[in-house]
Amino acid sequence: MPTETFEFQVEARQLLQMMIHSIYSNKDVFLRELISNASDALDKLRIEALRDDSLNADVDDLHIEIETDQEARTLTVRDNGIGMSRDEVVRLIGTIAKSGTAELLAKLQEAKDASSAEGLIGQFGVGFYASFMVADEVTLVTRAAGETEGTRWTSTGEGGYTVETVADPPQGTAVTLRLKPEDTEDQLFDYVSPWKIREIVKRYSDFITWPIRMAVERPAPAPAQEAEDAEGAEGADDAAAAEQAPPEPETLNSMKALWARSRDEVSDEEYHELYKHISHDWTDPLETIQLRAEGTFEYQSLLFIPSHAPHDLFSQANKRGVQLYVKRVFIMEDCEALVPDYLRFVKGVVDAQDLSLNVSREILQQDRQIQLMRRRLVKKVLSTIKEMMTKREENYATFWREFGRVVKEGLLNDYDNRDAILKVCSFATTRDKEKLTTLQEYVERMKDGQQHIYYMTGESRTAVENSPHLEAFQARGLEVLILTDPVDEVWVGSVPEFDGKQLRSIAQGEAELESEEETGEETKAERERQQAEFAELLGWLTERLKDEVKEVRLSSRLTVSPACVVTDAGDVTPALQNLYRAMGQ
Ligand code: ADP
Ligand code: MG
């Protein structure tokens, strides 16, 4: 096939412009991204080869290789993993499939200063395009496992890229960066220096489970420093032999599984880098959770709670981020059997000792041990959230802002943990405009004689505050929870009580408010008098409005507004009607 020239997709082009003009200050992360992709490609090949033994691929020595050329000022990251077909190169490298790209770019345009722009990019994670922070030209040569022809992709990051067919490149992918000249001056950015590469790999990619090798080019005579580092390489003392024999490649990473090590051996930074590899996020997680079990069903797990919600948290495409390993070997990502939907934001690794290496998703769903494990993971995540709530309030506040809406979905179907979930929920309240409240706090503040937990659902705080329903409650000093997330409409109907108190919508029925007060003989008589006085009017209104409402009655709940519409307990509330309408029902 001839060389073809393509334009980048609009979003890709905009993002590339930002990379070229380096709005992200920590350029070292480009290498982490390339290694992360290489590692994913090796995982994929290993699994594909297990699944399909007719696949004509070499899986004997899966590894990552880094090569630098001081003279040409190039850096190459090579893997012998799954590779990409020509079509895949165009689809995967020329476009950004990530949802939320358009919104991100819009926000970036509005970003007032460099640091807020950097924060946004960090939350998004740029991946392969990060190469253009340090390179003025990037070439990718790849051959998909099982195919004979390969593809070369080249771009300067401006405008477009070219794609051509290559006769017989090695299996896997090699990405070569031609480094920008300005980075040479500064030793810190000297990405052709083996010393610098070693440092970056150690810092960001030490836990990668595949060997990351670098053949250190040794000019003869070898400098003492490097001869020492290449321990085990023979003939270091014999300059002539060293020049002829290919330099012994050095493995840069320890490949240690962080989840198998005890917590005091591992730094927070190491945990965070593992998180970034798994989640493709560039920002640190909020919480790191370690979990292990010994005995008949042994497993180790490291889970993370991110510090921000992904852009696609509410889309079907959103993947759960828990990876399954069996005895240190990667088995699958997005293991839905391990985490319920409402904890889909949790990222991490579960490494089980006693599962078969070719276990399938279907088997996992049925497996009793997996179900026990899942139950424990859920409890542990919920207890960690509880702990944040009491010990790390700021983290909890961030957590709730980002993920509260998702957690509340659990109230709908996780009956076993309903109480635990209710305990980690916070709600807006009429009591305080700024501060959220827990149900526990609400219950502790309940007035003498108050029997129920009152709430009102609505589109916004203002909508609820302006509702006539609220008047009587405000007048009596009764606190009302303000629920404005769409999911609130649904769960309130399925949660009967908290701490023995029923949850009651103030927009439903009329009896309960009265029952909160002593209805003395006098008020009763007065009520009857009014009833008689207005009977004719009420009858007339009921008749006139019979297509609109069930009944028109006198109310004691209003103090300012002349009238309000209420629904009977059990009826569909107006907000729920809206929700159903939005869902097309
Ligand atoms: P992400 O890793 O978050 O998907 P990237 O921009 O890093 O985003 O990579 C985009 C896609 O390109 C990857 O999902 C993968 O399909 C493909 N890709 C990148 N590097 C490699 C590689 N070394 N081998 C095979 N595929 C790769
Ligand atoms: Mg990537």
C-alpha cells in the first residue's frame, strides 16, 4: 500500500497543540505512558496466545526495550507485544476515543492560568500524545501478532500524519522519538542519558511486571560508573571484547508486585504510580486500600479511590477498574465480578492464588470464592469511606462530591450493605446552606416528638427552597433534607428507614405533619368550622379541576402561599415523572 497522509481528528489536533506547547510541566511522564502502553500490549498478547493457540506469535521472551542514540538524539521504546494492524494504527493513534474530550478542551480554553490547565490535563491523562511534549517527530513501527506486514506511522504532531506499509518489522511496536533540541541544554531533560532513563523508569514504572531492558552503549574504554552498573556483564575489564560483544542489557525495573509487599516497605509514591498505570489517570488517588486473605483461598489486593470522577462515569462505556491477576500473572482488566456497579470508580488489582489461569468472566460470575471476595472488597471500601468521614474529612468531602451520586445507586440493590451505605451518605439540608449532613446527625438533631426524617426532592436547592411544601416545615423549625440528584428520586422509595425513623417526602400526603403536633380539642373544632365554611368552595374547585387533581382540600401546612399541589404517599412525585420522561418512558 502506498504512503497515505491523514489529518488528525479535530480534538486530537487541539490536544496535540497543547502537548507541543507543553502546558504540562512534568515532561518525564511521557516515558511512563509509553511503557504503560507497551506493558498493556504484552499483557494482551499473552492472553491472546493462551486463548488462541493457532496465533502465530512469539511469546517466549516478552519484554520492553529502551534504546537511546546520543548522536541522532532519538529515544526508542520497543515491545514485542500484540502490535497493531494498519487500521488500528489509524483508529487508535489518530483519534482520541476517550469520552469527554470535547468538554475537556472547552474547559481548557476557559482555564485562566497554567496551573488550572495542567490540572485538567492531569485529570484527563493524555497517553501516547505525551510524546510530543519532548519530541518534534514521533515514528511508530508496529506489526500485529500473527500478521506479516507491518505499519509505519510518522508525525510531527502538527496537522497530520503519514502511514505506510513496512515489509517485515519485528513483532510488536517500536516508538521512536526525535527529541526536541531545547531539552539538551538542560541536563534534567536529557532523555538520551541512560542515567536519566534509569531514574525515570525506577520512579514511574518499577512495578511493571515485564522486564524493561536497556542496552547501555559503552564507548570503549567503558567509564567506571557504567561498568559497575552492568554487574554480571562479562569482559568489562577487556575493552576489545566488550566492544565486539553486544552490551549486556540491563533490566531497569524490579518487577515486584506492590500488592504482595507489606505496606511499610512501599512508599506512597510507588502506590500512586501503580494507580496511574491501572487507571490511566495522571493525578494521585485519594485513598489506597490494602487487603489480603490467607488460608484456603488466598489473595492480595490493592484498591484505590481516585481523587476525581472520570468523564464517563455515567456512560455505558465506563469500565470498572479492578484488574484480576492469578499468581502474579495478569488475567483481565475491568473484572466486573469483583465490584458492584455502584463502586465502579474503584481501581486496583486483585491477585488470587487458587484460580485457573484461563478462568473466564462467566466462570467468575458463578464462583463462590469470588463472591466471598467481592463481599469483602465491598465492605472494605465502605469502611474506608466511613473512616475518611471521621478521620480525613477533606478527603471525604472530595470523595462525596465526585462519587456520592454513584454510591447512592447502591441503596437500590445492595440490601446487605444498605445500612453501611446510608451511613456514608451526606445530604444537603435546610439547616445549613454550606454544610452537608449525615442521617446520623439529622437524627440526633430531631425535635422532641418528631418521628420522621423529612426530605424533599427537586431539581435544585433553589427549586426546593421556593416550594410551598417547605413553608410549614420551616415555620415549625423542622429540618428537611434537600435531595437534588436524579438517583435520589429512586432510592428514597426503596429505603424504608434509617435508625428506626421513616424517610418521608414533605411533598406527599398531609397527615404526618399534623401528627407531629398536639392536635388539641380547640384546633379540631376550629378545623371543623373552617371545613364547613369552605365546603362549597372546595366542592366547586374539585369539580372544576377534576381532570387535573384528585381532590382539593384545606391545608394547615401553608403560611405564605395560597395553595400547593401535593401527591399522596405512593404516588409518582413530579420529579420522578420528569425522570421517567427523561428516560423516555
Ligand atoms: P490509553 O492507553 O489510555 O488507551 P494511549 O493514548 O496511551 O491511550 O494509547 C491509545 C491506544 O493505542 C491504546 O489503547 C492501544 O490500543 C494503542 N497502543 C498504544 N501503544 C501501543 C503499543 N505499544 N502496542 C499496541 N497498542 C498500542
Ligand atoms: Mg496509554
